[in-house]
Amino acid sequence: MIEFLGLTGRVLPDDVRQRLTELRAEEESPLALAVYDSMFKNLQRAEALNRPCCQDTGLIQFFVQAGTGFPLINELEGILVSAVREATDRVPLRHNAVEIFAEVNTACNAGERAPWIEWEIVPDSSELVLYSYMAGGGCSLPGHAKVLMPSAGYEAVVEFVFDTIVNMGINACPPLLVGVGIGTCVSSAAKLSKKALLRPVGSHHPHPRGAMMEAELKDGLNAVGLGPQGLGGAASVMGVNIETAARHPSSMGVGVSVGCWAHRRGCIRIREDLSYELISHRGQESRLSDGDDAKRRTGSARGTEEPSWKRS
């Protein structure tokens, strides 16, 4: 997990890199082109120097889909907290956890409910699918949620998204990935909007009307022309992802969460025998460990060694 956090801080996920490449190819503004080129140079230097690609390594958030039969489910929270503490020194991660009211930086990125962990229990499964997200200060600033009167309709949802991005999106280092949640209350809408950021860029809501709203919001926000780093250009966003939940007839909650151009999201699947695969960074498992241990963990030598958790 320490090495996984380091990888997601240095290397953007496959879908984000691909979309940034496409946006750079579609751009005509000389200034915007120069900004995109600096972004890609920055990513290359981060890999070459083995350093995070952004100085703000965020406050770590984990989204956990844990099978009820996963062997380390009881120890998982402690493992994640310990990994964040050690990664702070080894990656390194900037000290970003400040205790509320005490106003003290813990200097280890762990503290009260930090790292933030969202749990989803999966019955009849022995696997773990874990998302990590580095929630930076800039991309957290535009976060916004409210409850609308349902009579306002989906037009009010669109207006709310536009108001949020136009007023605050420039603070989040465009081009942005915009997550929109629609449900009953503020809490459900906000949680769904953050969950939307975990979806790949270019994916679509399963309902045709939801997919249409995603496309229209993306086109409309791009017409605003924030451009890379807010300096003007063809695109404001990489994409818009909408997540939904059935709502109460008398209310409609809407939430917006934003990911910056350096959308540092990682996803890993860990099997019962602790072999694993990287969903977000395909084919880069060897970066997490070396030699025989890497072969065992990626499953190419499954069954040749008893998992360490059984031996202990």
C-alpha cells in the first residue's frame, strides 16, 4: 500500500493521461499548448526523479469495496492508516492533515478520521477493490452541495453545476474532471459526486438521459473556455461523470466534486491470496515490488508460496 500510494502520486491513471493527450491535440491556443507541454514535462520529471507530480499530495481518501471473505478485512483500516503514515516519509507526501479546532498539523497525514475511508461491503466475495484518491486543496475548494425543490427540474441541476465550475473551477487547476451526484439530501449527493470522480474519464451513466446530461454538461463547460490552468483554451473539463440514487418525491439533492488535471486516482484489486492487479495503471505492477515477490503478487506464480498472512 505504501508503494501503491507512491505510484499514484507520481503517475496519473491511464484514462487521465489519455484524455490530456487528446485535449492537447485538440488545442490551438499557443499559451494553452505551452501549458499542456509543461504538464507533460512535469509528469516525465516526476517519474524520472521518483517524486510526486504535484507538491500538494492531498489528504488521502480511500474508497473500499471489501468482500466479506477477504482475509485481512479486520486489519484493513489499521493497514491503511499505517501505510499513509509511512508513505508520508518514504514517498514523500506533504503534511496535509490539520486537526480541527486544535489547528495542529499532525505531520504524518493521519489524524481524526484521516485518512478518510469509505466502506462498501461486498457479500460472497473474497477480493478487495480499493481506490485511493489524493484530495488536494485546490480541487477540494469548488466542492458544493445543496437540496433543490424538485419542481426546479434538472435544469436547476445544470445551473448549479455551471455556477459552481464558473465561479470556483479556476481554483482547481483545469482541465477538470467534474463529479455530479444527484439524490435526496446533501450528504447522499455529496458522497455520490465524489464517487463519480472514481469512474474512468469517458465512461457514461447507464441511463440514456444521464449520459446525455453528462455530454451536454461537458460540451457546455468546455464552451466557457477556462483552458489549462485557467489561462484560456478550448477545454475547461476532461469530462463530467454523474452518479445517482433514488430520491424522495419532495426533494432533489445535488452535489459537485472536482478533480484537477493531475487527477491522482488509483485502483487496485487484491485477491484472497494477496496477489493483485492494478486497474488504474495497467501493466505497472512491477513498480510496486521487485523479483519473485512481484511475480507472486501479480499472480504469475500463484500457489508456489503460502501467503504471509497465513504463515503469521
